[in-house]
Amino acid sequence: MNTFESIKIGDTAELSHLMTEADIEKFVELTGDDNKLHIDAGFASKTVFKKPVVHGMLGASFISTIIGTKLPGDGALWYSQSFEFLRPVRVGDTIRVTAAVIEKNARTKSISLKTDIFNGSKQLVTTGIAKVKIIEIPEEKPEDNSPELLPHVAFVAGAVGGIGRETALRLAKDGFDLVITYNRKKAPALLLQKEITALGRKCLVVQCDVSSKQSVEEAVATA
């Protein structure tokens, strides 16, 4: 898939296709366009063309192919096209379809392409300008669950006591953010919180009575 940034003015693409009677039959079946000029040799012989003419839009449909598969390719939204049909294409002709970037619009992330179709004699049979918006899908980055990138959070119950306090400070120095709890003595907990934040770690103070299941559940939910 070409990105808008990777496409440059002057970039080109081309493809070739041999026009067959089977192509015309499929086009008529799909579109219902059974104009005798395209399918009836007797009718066509009485016109200035003398032989059946390939539907102009059948040939032009390969412009969609070159836009959708080559330039820009996947993500192309073809929203405008001008056509001039200059010469007829016959069954047995190998058409060559070319596209060249002639303009870029950074605001809309769209490009303009000069689109030309040539017959087997290298004569220009169809020409026009296509406008295409490039739809890009953001690249998905794999989730990195490396231990060093995961947040380290420790929950220390009863952190205002001697062992709890020293444990919380040790964890903070080792790179952990803290959730510390107290039961009745909030002031020492707030003082410890200041010491932990001074070490550059986050610290949440939560009231919790560890003898109460409801209190513990509420503290965990808050954390």
C-alpha cells in the first residue's frame, strides 16, 4: 500500500489487457448495455466504424484497476474522473493503460492522475484526469508487555507502622508507585505520602480497616 507521503509527483504505473469477445459478453451481461454497435457485426458494418467497437467504459474500467491495485493501490478512493474517448478499441486490441501523478493535495490527502489508454498501434484512444483520495489505516503497534514497561504498583496495608512505613519507602526507592492505607492515624499516612512523592513516585492514601471485608473491598476499589 502506497502512503500519501511516499507518493511523488511524476510517479507512474501501467498495465496491459487483451480485449476479447468474452470481455464484451461479460460486460453486456453485467451492465445490460447491448448496443448493437458493440455486439452486432452486421449492424456495425453499416456504420463508419465498419466493425464492432469495444464499450468505452469497458476499456476505462481498467483505470479503476490501475488505481485500485497499483497507484496508489489499497486504500484508494476514486472520486472523480474526466474522459475523452478519442478512438475506438476493437476486439483483439491489447490496450495499455497508464497513470501518472500530476498533483498532490496535502490537506485532503488526495492526488490527481493523468490517465491514458493506448491501443496496440500505440495510438491514444482514451484520456482523462482522475482524482483519488488515499485512505490510510493507522499502523497497529503490538502490545509490549515487557516487565520493564508495565506499571509497578504496590498496595501496602497499615503503612503508618514501623515495618509498613519502611516497606513503602523501600518499594518507592525501587520504582514502585504506592497505595498506602491507614485505619485511624491519617496524619502519619499523609507525611509518608509526601516522602514517597519526593522520591518521584505516585502515592495514594486510603482509609482501610483490614478487619472489615467491606472496608478492604472499598479500599481496593478506590485504589
